[in-house]
Amino acid sequence: MTAIGAILVLLVLGSIGFVVIQLVPVYLENMRIVQVMNQVKADLEGQNATVTDIRKALGRRVNIEDLRDVNHRKDFVVSRSGGGYKVQIEYERRKAYFGNIYLLAEFDHTVEIIK
């Protein structure tokens, strides 16, 4: 392998590494959001919870997990479903990559809390 070939390989590996470094925190935050939703579901399932109870539980869990970019009042949508309530969050995160090129990750999660 020539020096130019080695430089090109390092350039490709470096750009892939930079993508990984940018996206790991985004996916860790997503894992914590899913964990918050599953914990609220586990706590309130079968407890005849109201929308207010669900929102309070979400607020507590968001504070415990220190999710600063998530607003439990605006980002979580609580709606009635067949036997209880559906809690949904749909959001995206953008991370700068190079110049005006961004990395975009979109997430959509739903849990159903049965009365």
C-alpha cells in the first residue's frame, strides 16, 4: 500500500469514526427515553391511571434520567386508546457533520398503558 492509499484509508476510517462519535450520545438519549416510557408503563399498568397521573410520572422519570432536551409536557402525546392510554413520542435529532451537512436521526416510540 502506498502512502496515498494509507492516507485515503485513514480518511475514510476517520470520517466513520466521527459519525459514530456524533451519534452515540443521540442513541444513548433515545435508549433513556424508551426506558422512561417502559418504566411509566410498568408503574401505571392496571392502576386505573389518568392522563394527569401519566404526565406526572413522565415528568418525574424525565427529571430522574436528566433528559434536558425532552419536555414531558410538549414532546409526549397522551391519547385515549381501547383499554387505556397510548403514550407516544416522535422526535428527531440533528448533529453537524461537515459544513452545512447534518446527520439526522428520527425516532418514534409508543407504549400503551392499560387501565
